[in-house]
Amino acid sequence: MPEGAAAGVPRESSLTLERGLALLQAVADADTEAPSISDLAAAIGASRAAVYRLLVPLQARGLVRREGSRVRLGLGVLRLAGRVMPQLRFAALPTLRALAERVGATAHLTVADGNEAQAVAVVEPTWTSYHVAYRVGTRHSVQRGAAGKALNLPPDGAGWLATSGELQPGAFGVAAPVRGVIGLRASVGVVSMETLVSEEVGPLVVAAAAEVAAALR
């Protein structure tokens, strides 16, 4: 094979992958009726023939399904999504463990699920006499509690926030958003039944959130 041709193969493969991902994103972004082949061709700037070719491997993996000329997401996307939470937990646990031990409070990673905040990873300190039992899977409004409210902090706003008694009487929470991870709205925080000095704990939580973000990139 000529040298120029060999050098062009990876580039061609990269463009095909990029178009395939763009096509999958276009299907996912359809708000109501499933997009047609023509809709998808316009969305990714390709011909209808190219869209048909790109759909073949996506269909084979169950990521999309065709209904005549229209395309919807397939159940394969759900299987992939089901692996996200375990990987989030695995990436966050070392940082949460260090944060819990240093602050002496229960540390957690919380993600947004619509208008709710869900705890997906929790680590309790080992050396305290007592601490808050905060279960994985716990849900509450994104408008309540430090973990929920931190999800909505603007990029140019405060780095962390503190709340008291919003989810449980007598409980104090400090949380910071996980920034810079595309497609993820999450926060890292601590919760305690003892008063937390937010000026001291806040920077620690911000640093922990930054560590989690780095682990997920």
C-alpha cells in the first residue's frame, strides 16, 4: 500500500467514528417524533446514503433501531447507561474516602437526575463516635440540601455552599459542584450532625470535587 494511502486510513476511520457519534447524538437530541433519514442527513451534514451506512454498525450493537424511515435509540443505550454509575463510584471512592477521614463527616457524590439529586457514592468516616448514615440511592429535590443546591451553582459563582437542617433536622452539609465533565451534573459534599465550619470545610470539598472531575475526564 502506498505510504500516503496508509497514512490516510486512520484519518478516514476517525472521520467515520466522528460521524457515527454525531449521528447517535442527533437521534438522542430529537425531542418528540423520531427523526427521519433525511432529518439525520441534514443534522450531520451527510448524504442519505452515508447515513444508511453509518446506521448499520449502530443497529448491530442495538444503539439505534429503525422504524421504516425513522430512527430511535435502541436498548443498547440503556445497557451502556447502566454501566455509568458503577464507573462513577469507582472513580470517586478514593477521593470521598480521604475527604470523609479528614473532615470526620460522611462524604458523598451526588448526581442530577432531572429535578432530583441522587446519591451515587457514599463513604462514612471510620474514626468518629457517630456520623450520618447516608444511603446510596437517596433522592431529594435539587432545590434542597447542599448536595442538591450545589448542582445549580453557576460556573462563575461561589465554589461551594453550606446548608443546615434542610434534609434532616440538625444535619449540616457542605457541597461543591463537579465542574468540567461533559454531560455530568454532580456535586461532592459532606454531611454531619455536628456543626461544620464551612470556611474550613468548603475549600476541602472544592478540592475533592476537582479531584473527582479529573478522575472522570
